[in-house]
Amino acid sequence: MQIFEPVSCLAPFVKSFVVVESSDTLVSRLLPDTSVVVAIRLKGAVQFEGIAENSVLPLFSLSGLRKSFRLVEYGKNSANILVQFKEGGAAAFFSLPIHELFETNVGLDEFFRPSELMMLEEQLWTAGSIEKKVSIVQQFFVERIRYQKADLLIINSVEKIKAASGVLDVKELSESMHISLDAFEKRFRKSVGTAPKQFADIVRMKALIGRAHLTDSLLDSALRAGFFDQSHFIRNFKKFTGLTPKDFFRHS
């Protein structure tokens, strides 16, 4: 895996460009995250496991936020570039409300003309190095920025949710920003891709998993984070990761 920083004009909208290459078949467990992601398949096959329809990813695809894990299989000699957008950043490139992508994966031909994607494919095919391919993808998105102004209220609310590790009251958050709860939720969903409560739940679980090695009791941390009891936490953990906490950390 290689990670590339975005060029300056993309930095307000894009977290990173991640290159995933595999010489052998690789199955990866993708946990829910707070980023909308574009996947660009350079070579080989990529597919989601356990999904009956549309499991094979197209050459260019866009994935919204999810509330549960997915297993993705990278075929032999495969290579992919993942464009990880910042929270609210994808809205600078795509015209639809981002929450309509929730739990979905769609082709980029839903948003860009076939001729644009054909040209991108040709440029990537002729480019020699991975660095050059990433540069081509960066330029593709530079040329398609729809607006330059980020939504500061949403950016601020995302930062507050992350700072609280997802443990906060959404109504109190909206009041602190002097906006009604209904207006705040609509604006948040349209920009980030899910409701603020669902977003906070993802942040909360990711924070618990990330801090697990720092505590003697994951359950105690979960109770402090607002889970009612052990069964409530384990049920949500299994939905998030596909495994019990014991199995998850053993496999990790």
C-alpha cells in the first residue's frame, strides 16, 4: 500500500490517494468509515464477497458511507487507486446529495461523460509509474471541482464529533451552532453522506477499536461511550466488523 497526499487545490476536499496492489488474491475486511471513496481499477479484478448482484466493481466506481463491514477480494496481480474524500469533500465534485450514496456503490459514468472516463482510462494505461498514474487521477479531479467554498458549519461539526470520539448529543451540537436540528441534519446528510447520529456512531466505534490496546477492558470503555450493556455493545460491534470483539482482535 502506498499513500499520496493531494495537491494543494484538492487538499480541502481529499484526504489521500491510496494505491493498493496485490500479487496474490487478497481478501480485505473493510470497516465502516467516514469517507466517500472513488475506486479506480488499474488492473486485475476486484469484487465484494457475499453480495449476490453487482459484486464485481467496474473500472471506475464511487462508494458512499456504510454502517456495516464488507469483505472485498482483490484478484491476483491487481492494482487500484482509492480516492478518499474528506468529510463533505465529495460534494465539491458530485452533483447529487451525498446521502443518496449511503450503502451503495455506483459507476462514475453516473456522473461523468463516457468520453471523459475513456480518456482517463487511456492516460492511465499509457502512464508508466504508479506516481504518474496518481498524478493523472489528481489532475482529473482538479479539473472537475464544482466549487471552491467548503461548508464551514459542517466542517466544524465534523471536527466536534471527532473530538468527542462520537460521544455527544446531536441536538446539543446543532444548538451550539445556532441552527435548528432539522436544518442541521438535512445539511449534514447532503454534504457528508449520512445523518449526524449515524456518523457519530461510526466515529464512536472506530475510536473504541483504535483505543482497545490502551485499555484493560474494552467493555468498560464501551459502557463509558454510551452502550447500554455488554449485549448491546457486542451486537453493534458484530454489525460493524462482522466478528465478535474476541475474534476481531485475534484475527487482527
